Amino acid sequence: MKPLRKPLVAANWKMNMLPTKAVSFIEEFLIHADPSHDYVIAPPFTHLSELGQFLRKGLKLGAQNCHEELSGPYTGEVSASMLVDLGVSYVILGHSERREMNLRENILVSKKIKTALSQGLKVIYCCGESYELRSEGIHLEHIINQLEEDIGVDLGKNLKNVTIAYEPIWAIGTGSSATPAQAQEMHKHIRQWIADQYGSEFKESIRILYGGSVKASNALALSSQPDIDGALVGGASLDIQEFVSIGQAFNTV
Ligand code: PGA
């Protein structure tokens, strides 16, 4: 029996799709998507303004990053309040691709989370281990270390605006997802850590998404695990039928 956490299915478009194509994509997506399901679409920054017209209950906009400072001389950067001003509700922070591209990202994630929350954004916070760490059998410890560094500080009641996405790096974009059992083991471990740090109220309410090669063909098996509350979807979110099917799978359990 699954607890009462409404599934969230989030699309991380990464650096894909032209802005001029995104509008027709969303129009068609809305024809097929069940309006009672919770979706987040996180396109590149350049698409956010145009896609704001499609916001409604069940479809929220997300950004793929924001700066840790509120404003200032940071050429090329985007602030949390700019996103809020465009109607953006969520921001993805701590994604492994950003951690790999910018080595400072690891130490900035915690500050970015606090800044985003302070401006009223909800955060999809990503954590995940490399193939090497899993092979060495230290994946559980690694994720706890990440959680401690990034959200182990006392976020207090603001934790309610954080969704955790467990994304094993070896499963991202590879076509081979973690097995439902591997993902469930980690999600349970994360949930227990939340209980230890933040108490049982958050343990039951926090949504923990799985990400890493989620597709229509594996979504149902992942969604039937008791601690998997949705998905962060990269490649398959660029295909309307795939993405809608993933949403349906997570909402049928
Ligand atoms: P993928 O990406 O679904 O293409 O594996 C997931 C992610 O990076 O969020």
C-alpha cells in the first residue's frame, strides 16, 4: 500500500529543443496528459517566458539551475527571483551534469538551495553516485554524505519545499536504469535519513523521485516501489507519448 504522496513527474529537457518548437510540443502534450497528474517541465532558460502561458494546476515550470546570490555582477547568470517573476515554480539543483561541468557546484549546492527557497521556489535536489562508488559498495554512504553537505543544514520547515531526486550517474542517459530494487533500497535509505534529521512528519511527506533512463517500459516497475514517488526524466521527456505514459504509470499504483 503506497503512502499518500502524490506522484510528481518532471521533465529535464537539458540543452535540447528549440524555443520555437517548445510551444507546439506543450500544446500537444496537454492534449494527451491527464490534468489531474502533477507534471513539471524544466526547459532551458530561453523557453521559460514563452511557456509561462501554459501554466495551470498540474503543470508547473521548472528551471535547470539558478545562481546562489540574489543579484549582482554575475555575467551570464540567472537569479532565483528572475525565475519567480516568470512564473517558474521549481528549480533543479545539484544535477550531476552540472556538478561535473563545474567543480565548484558541489560546494555551491547548499547555498543555491537556500537562496532558491528564500525566493519562493521549490527545489528538485539531485543526488547520485558514480559507477565506481557503487562497484566499491559505498553508494549508500556516498548519498548520505551528499545529503549531509547539501541539505543536512537545518532547512527547518522549508524542507517541505524540497523534492529529492535520486539519480545514479551510471544510469543517466545510458538506457539502463537502476533496477526497481536498487532504486527502492536507496530511496528507503534517503527517507530514513530524512526521518533522523528532520523528523517523522517529513519522512512521510517528502517526495523522492528516481531519475536515470526512466522510460515508458520501466516506469510501472519503478513506480510500484513504496518509496519511489515520481521520476525526473531526461531523454524520454522529449517524446510526448513516452512522457505521458511515464506519467500514467506513476499515477496508476
Ligand atoms: P535520462 O536523464 O532520463 O536521460 O537518463 C535523467 C536526468 O539527467 O535527469
